[in-house]
Amino acid sequence: MDVSLVQSCKRYFNWIVMTFLIVLPLLETDAYVLHLLILSLVFATLTASWNVLFGFMGVYSFGHQSFFGLGAYITAILVTRTGVSPWFSMIVGGLGATLISLVISWPTFRLRGPYVAIVTLAFAEILRITCSNWVSLTRGQMGLSVPGIFVGTTRIPYYYVALAVFWLTWIVISKAMHSPLGLAVIGIRESQEAAESIGVNVVMFKRFGFVVTSFLAGIVGAFYAHYIGILTPDIMGTGIIFGVLVMGLFGGIGTLEGPVVGAFVLTFLAEYLRTFGNFRFLVYSIIIGIIVLFMPGGMVGWIARLKVFDRGK
């Protein structure tokens, strides 16, 4: 089938999916399902931003959860201590995560490969331990109560805010990856030496990608804080980044759609497997293991290999 026709199908498919997500709260009013949809959108945004570093750029960053948590704690402290608007504090949370990431990026990207993974993971753990022990500011493991954005108990307004944050993140990443910037990013992943030989400033690109994705993580973390209502230092724990990694592997690392597919499928799967009781995590692990072992490109990679659009030839 003609390549332009395939691209048109994909473009229209994205708009169809977006339209469906917009009208979904009108079709599904169950509060529990809306809660799962909001969590799916939050983790789709977080995983998509991390995927830019790990999947497209080849940067082994395992500290992305720290910026998710920073955005959450900054907005929570601002709102509870100063009484500013949650909308303003959410922006400040994203900018605060950006500023810290800019500082961390300078020493981090003088390193390569697994050393970057060690430094970013160590930074996240230092931040988590700091939040645990700075009880006067964060209340540590007792939890910091965060006021909601909206008055009332309905989850629909939160759903649309989460959808807006996700869609803006998707547009930014999609436009970037389909531009000359995206070609440079993928070139860095394939071979840093080759990219440098044609004039790509590898360190600058890595720092830029690190800062932009940290802002996205900070914004969605700030929203998550107001939605979930209470914060503990576990938001910066390794459980978050491992969950993001699994969602990326399940959906397909290095693809635009993979993090979204992984986040939605695994968020709902984890909840609906509760019917298995104590065997829930065993079944969950087996399903993920099968996908990773037999579909190394994730669900999106497996679907792409089916070449659905080529059957009309």
C-alpha cells in the first residue's frame, strides 16, 4: 500500500483515539473505571517522557521518578504553606524539576552508559531519603496532605486535565521525533561517535532532552499530587521507575505508541487480576515475561511486524 496512505491512516487513527478519549467519560461514569483511566494517563505521560531518553536517545536514565516526585512535592509544599493557586503551583513544580535536572545534567552527561544509570538512580535515592528525613517540611512517611484542584467528589474534571497533559506531551514528543531534531536524537542512540562525526553536539542534545523530559515528568507529578491527595517519599522510589520500565517494555520501547499501550494495558491488568488473590502478581509476572521474551519489540513492535497495511497489495 502507498506510504502516504499508511501515514494518513495512522494520523486519522490518532485523532479517532483522541476523540474516543474525550467522549469516554460521557459513556463510562463508574468512578473506579475513571480512576484507572486517570492513572493510565498519568503513567502514559511519565513513561512517554522517559522513553525519549531511554528509547529514542539511548540514555540509561533511572532517576526519572525523582523529577516526578519533585514536581509533586514542590506543588504540595507551595499550596499548603503559601496558599497559592494549585494551577500556579503545578507550573512551578514543573519548572522546579527542570531547574534541578539542569544542575544534575552537567556532571551526569560527562559520563556514558551504565555510569549514567548509576548516577541518576543514586540521585533519586538521595532525594527519597532526604524527603523521608526532612519531616518538618515533607512529614516523611507520615504523608503530606495535598488539597485537590476541584471542589467536589467527581473525577471527570481530573480526567480531562490528565488527558490535556498527556495530549500536550504526546504532541511535543511526536513533533520532535518527526523533525531534524528527532533524527539527531536517534543518531545518538545508534552511534554517538557517528553522530559526533557529522557535527551533532551529543552532550548538548542529551542535556536538552534530559531537561525537557524532566519538565514533563514534573508537571504530571504535580497533577498526580493534587489528584491522589497524599504524598509519601515512596513516589520517588525504585518501584515507580521499574513500573515505567515494564510499561515501556510491554508496549514497545523506542516507539511513540508503546508507552501509551503499556501504561493503559498494565494499569487495568494489575487491577483486574485482583480476582486471583494471592496469585495476582504471579499471573501478572508471567504475562509480562511472555511479552518480553516472545515479543522483544513489545505489543507495538509485534503489531508492526504483522504489516497489516501491506495486505492490500
